[in-house]
Amino acid sequence: MANFSTTSQPMGSENSQQSYAPALISLMILFFMMGFITCLNDNLTPFFKNAFALDYAAAARIQFFFFSAYLLLSVPAGRIIHYTSYKTCMIIGFAVASVGCLLFLPAAQSHSYPLFLFAIFILACGITLLQVAANPYISILGKPETASSRLTLTQAFNSLATFIAPLFGTEIILSKMIKPVEGVPLTTEQLEMNLQAVQTPYIGLAIALMSIAGIVAVLKLPIIKPQDNPNQQQAPKSLFAHSHLVFGIVAIFCYVGAEVTIGNFLINYIGEPYIMDLSEYQAGNYLAYYWGGAMIGRFAGALALKELAPHKVLAFNALVAVVLIIISILVAGELGMWTMLAVGLFNSIMFPTIFTLAIKNLGSLTNRGTEFLSMAIFGGAVVPLVQGLLADAVGLQYAFLLPAACYVYIAWFGWKGYEAK
């Protein structure tokens, strides 16, 4: 991993002696907004499923379009960082995300699910630019040995947002949803009333994102570019000669896929007769426990990772997640619900830990490795879509074996695959 010392004078740095506190605070706000917007998709899935009479696979296209942006935009985002700076990439990201939010307005007015998917994709393009810039920026703002702890702390604010977003989405969106009667589609007037519920919050998000872009633009953040550090260690020319990076890319794919899949289908899962038999509005409030567990775990994990070996914590958490999902599949009722919700707690440290283990010792290839790790977030598009197909074929309950398999691989990565070779 690239090591940018605060005592050196890298080219393009405004003031290498300045405190990193303002930068870290800005990044905490950035992670909050990314988490809030991403988690709102979990409310949109059941909402559009009812509004447009979709099956599970069609409803999962929301996540597919959202996370496809990571596959398509990660490398261009890396090029933007290379030719400008992390700060510039973040400003562009906020601006693009705000445009995506504004596109919800014509999508609602035209009653077009495909246009909603396009708006979600543009919104995700902005989030991708933010993600690609923010993760390595945090990693190099301080000592390399505390990178996992630092990234976990900032991502705790991402989890704070994911705790708040389901409650917000449930009250603002799902509470206003008119659910169709069995076999009777919504009338045009009812559909218009439903779609109006998503316009106001996303217009508000667009205003917030543009405001943050302006604030970041005027802040004097440390300007760090990949070529700025003259002491950066060299690495083999072939990026994929580093087996731990290759395994880490797969681990990120599995983790994001599993985390998003569970969150995406939780409202429908809790509403199933064999679990709690609740309405989407009632079940939506429980979604906050899933993301709230991740929030608590990340604040605690930021401290734990300073004392414990990150790879051991990762392997342990992944194995516990597997056990919890298996219990949820085998046991109905309230226990099945709470064991599935508890997976969120053990998700907490996975992304930042996988990320920092995967880019360890990449030297001058760190930023290229980051691009591929960001592309692997595409797992959030693929795994929910596959689970949607499985749910339509064998039922939602047994479809959760797919994220369980993802956690099995992550446990192996934490046990053996993380070793740098």
C-alpha cells in the first residue's frame, strides 16, 4: 500500500504539515451520503415491485443498474484521479449523483420503470466516483498500519446513514404506497400517487449533494496524487502477480453481493407468512436493525482492529454470518428474522478489512489495484439478480443459501487468501 508521509513534501501538496482532521471529517460526511443513497434502494425494491407489478428478478434490476456503475466507471474514475486529484474526483461524483436524483422527476411523471432504472444508474455513477476516490484517500491519510482502523471508522458513518435511511424510506416512501389488490393492477391515478412519493426525497437529495460538492470545492483538503510520493515502494509490473489482490477482488465481489442481497430482500423476507407476515411498511422498520448492526460493529471494529489481527477478525465474522443465515433458513418465525438481521453486525468490518488486506504491498500499483477492487463492487448487481431468479424458482427462503456461500469464500480469504505473495 502506498505510504504518504506527513513529513515529506510531495509534489502538488498544499501543506503536508496540516492536520488530516478536516479531510477525515469531510470524508465522513461523504460516506454518510453514499450510505444513505445506497440503502434507500432497499426501500425502492419492494416499492417498485408493487407499483409496477414486478417479480423478484425484475425488482432486483434496481440493484443491478445501481452496482453496474462500479464495473463501468471504476477505471475511468481512476483516470480522473490520475490526471487531477482525489478531491476533484469527489466533486465530480457529487455533481453526477445530484443529476441522477433529479432524473427521478421525469421518471415519475412518465410512469416509466426503465427511466427510473436509468436515473438510478446515473446516480450510481456519481457514487462510484466518490467510492473510488474516498477509499484509497482515507488509506493514505495516515500510518499504513492503522489504515484498516481508519477506514472502518469513516465507514461507520456510512453505516449510520444506512441505519437512518430505511427509517426515512419507510416513512417517506413505503408509508404512502398504495398496494394493489391480488390480481388487480393499480389504476393510473393510484400509480401516480405512488410515484409522487419518490420525487420529493430525491429532489431533496439532489440539493444536498450539490451543496456538499460546493463545500468540498472550497475546503483546503490535502492534495495527494499517485505519483506524488518519491519514496513509494515498487512492485512487480504485473498487477495480477499478487495473488492476495486477485483473491481480494473476488472477496469484495462476494461481500458486496451478499450484503446488498440480504438488505434488498429483507423487507419481502420478513413479510413472508412463515417469518412474520408483515406489510412492507411494518417490515421496513426492521431493516434498520440490519444496517444498524453494521453501524455498531464498525464503531467497535475501529477499536478492535487496532489490537487484533484484521484477517482473523474477518474470518471469524464471515463464519458467524454463515451460521446465522443457515439458522434463518431452517427456523421460521421471529428467531429466523432476528438471526438474519444479526448478519448486519458481522458485516461491519468486512469491506474495509478486505480492501486494506487486498492492496497491501502493491506499491506503485496500489491505485490500479484499487480500481479493480472498486469494479468488484459489481457483485452488488449480480448476486441480488441471481437470488431474485432463485427466489422465483425455489422460494425466497432457500435462495439465501447464495449469500451464505459468499461468506464461506470470505472466511477462506481471511484464513488463507489474504497472504501477500
